[in-house]
Amino acid sequence: MPCPRSRLVPLLLFLGANAGAAPCSFTPATLSGERAPGLIVGAEVLLPEGSRAGQGVHIRFNGGLGLVGEFDAVRAARPDAAVLDCRGAAVLSPGFVNAHEHPAYSYAFPDAHLNPGYVHRDEWRLGTDGAQPLPIPEPIVYARDNPRSAAILLAMELRHLLGGATTIAGPGGLPGVVRNIDRHDRPGDIELYDYEADVEVFPFSFQAVEDLREECAGGPAHQFGHRAADDLAFMAYVPHVGEGRKASCAARAEVARYLQRVQRRDRRYALVHGVATDRDDYAVMREFDVTLVWSPRSNLALYGETVDIAGALDSGVRIALSTDWSPSGSFHMREEAGCARRAASAAGVALPADALWRMSTVHGAYALGLEDRLGAIRPGLRADLVLVAHAGGDPHDAVLTATHRDVLAAWVDGRALLLSETLPESLGAGRCVALPGMAPRACGVLSAFGLSPATFIEHVANTVPVNDAGRQAPCDAPTGGRAPST
Ligand SMILES: [Zn+2]
């Protein structure tokens, strides 16, 4: 007996849903004439002003963001564009902006001697004051003719991308995958770093404890020499400052000097780590527009303490999250966000998902002086986006806690580098390949470095995995703060 069509269609949809089929429907572009039509993504969209369901976001063919608005209106305005309609099933967020990383070292596991007993970074770096120094991993520098360097750095960048970040600020990395931010010092840097920020590591000296020893013993104030960074007022300044316990005189002295300097108001300032900061410092930072770049896992793993997060939140200072590096920090931004939540809870404060999301997106971009280029979904910014499946609940939380299976796509500069197997390969930035341990395929990135899946896997065998945070440093917040609120 023939089945009436009106009954058959819903049945097929039902079967499709049961089989775990695509949460999105795809309509190819209408290729007519000379116009490059781009792609409209329909989803719940996380905007700086809040979450909006049923939106359309137009990714222009040149990698910029075009129209952002109600889905039908965007579609009507760009009728020839391809459409990836995931409304009701996915959230679209700007990719995370990881405001502080050391990409050249961030392939290495924590050392067996890593412990939270250090007072100042000079102790684990240099063995100052009788401390046991930690081994510094060999930096991996990208070389076009060295596939091992490309594979290790690609694994590092794919790990961050899978963890939600489309931008990493810090020296090193490789061109054309995640967006890298640092100062251009050498000719090759122009291909590697998409935008500039001055992420000079230590603004005062590489041996601050030694240099400040007399001053800290009650002697005359030490004069640090002139640094090259003093001449780069046109770009954001994002240095490590006060990386040591609040009880460290040297760390406190660094903070005091830096907070004098920011009062020049001559450039965008951020302060990385700032473990040795207090409420009075946050008041100055707020007044002079200094972003606190916070890496709670790395702080806790090395110093047994982190910033006064309750004080920082009370003060209203802008906070950006960052991973620091794999030897003591989170392996990616979602792990960092989870650690931030735990550290805040241990200090008796709740960190809502939208606040954490802001620390991971718009605030990171602001710290780098790049808020007019990236870190938000807004017409004219670059299309650095992550699309994650969302079955209900807080949409910010969905983006912050997504697993690799939830990642539908990740675009950097409008190029889809990660793509779920439920989405057509034609959306990807080149050939898409499956890699072990991660659900979405990697598109257009292995072949760009002359790597096959097999050679990639061979080169990265002893480095931090793309999708396994099991061996990262612990995020053990000390007890003794205010009782956690429920
Ligand atoms: Zn660092």
C-alpha cells in the first residue's frame, strides 16, 4: 500500500535525527556573475551585548565579517550566498583570544619536578635562592624545510583551535593556521604574525630578584636600564609583571614600577600574571585601563597562589584569560576557563559563564589592542569563529565546555580549518583529513606544510596531544579563601 507523502517526510526527518545526522542544513552558493557570494551561518550568536537566537552571520569571501542580524534579513540581503543553517542546534562564538602563550615551548609536558613551592619566577628559571631550577624545553622554531618543526607547531596550534582559540599571542608558532600575534623583528615575522603586539617577556630584566636584592634589603632603589619596548608606543604592551608570590619583594617591586609606568597613558597596557597584585593595584589598573592577563593554572602550579580574583572582580579591572604554556599552564583555553572557575570558587566568588566568555574573547582582544580586528562578531571584524553544537542550556557555557565532539567548525580569517564530518568538505579550507583522537577533520593545514597524517603523527609522538589534557599541570586552588558561594 503506497505511503502518503505527508507521512513519509516527517518519518525521514525523524530517522535522520535518530542516526545523529547533521545538526545543520547546507545550501550551496548560487554561482552567477562575478560576485563572490560568501557564506551565511545561521545559529544562536554570542554578541558582546548578549546572546541572540535565530541570527545570520555573513562570512565574506575575503575572510571578513559582513552582515550580522536576523537570519531571514541577512539571507534576503545576500540571496546568492551559501547557507549553513544550524539554528536551534548550534552556537556561533568568536574564537577565543589567548592573550598570553609561549608557542615555541608549548609542546612540552610539565616536568616531574614542577611544584607550587616557588616564590618568584627567577627561582624555577635560574635556581635563584637555592631553588631547584626546572628544565626549559628546547624552543621549536618553524623552518620551511623542517617537517618536524611544522608538525610539532601544527599540533600545538590545532590543540588550541580545538580548545576554542583562533588567536594566540606570544613568540613563535607557524604561519597560516591559528592567528599568531607578536612584534615583527625579522623579515620572516611578517608571514608568521598576523598582527603586532609587544609581548616582550620580562620588561625590567631577566634576573629581577638579583637586581632588586639590595633594594629589597633596604638599600637604594635599583635603576633598570632602558629597554627596546620603551620605543614601541604604537602597539599594545603585554609583558610578564609581578610573577611571584605576594610575599616576594621583587615581584611587588615590579608591579609598583609597572603601575607607575602605565600612568603615562601612552599606549595600551596589559599586565601578564600579576600574581603579586592586590586590591590597591587593581584600582590603579582600572583607572589607567590596564588589562590583567590571568593564567590561574600556571600560577597555582608554580607559586601555589594566583591573583586576588575576588578583589580583581570587585574592582572591575578588565581581565583576560590565557594559558601561559604547556609546561605549567592549561593545554588550551577551555581547560583554562575551567581552572579559572575553580580558582574563583575557592576564593568564594562565582564566575558566571558570560564573564568567563568575555575574558576569553573581547577582553583578550582588548589586551592586545586588537579589539577593532577580532574577538567579537561584528561587521568589519575578521571572521575568526567557532561553531559548537548546542542542545540547550546556557549558550556561553556550551562554548566554554564543548568537547571535540561538539565542535562543528572553526574558521580563522574565514577559512574553515576544523570541520565536523557531518558538514560538507566543500566548506573546508582545502582537503580535510581525519586525525586520531579528534572528531572534527583538519582542513587545508597538513598539506600546506607537506605533511601527511602519517608523517604528522610520527613527528608529534612525544609532544602534548591535540586532544588529551590528562598530563597538564594541576589546577589546585589553595583553601582558606572565603567559603565558596553555592
Ligand atoms: Zn608566560
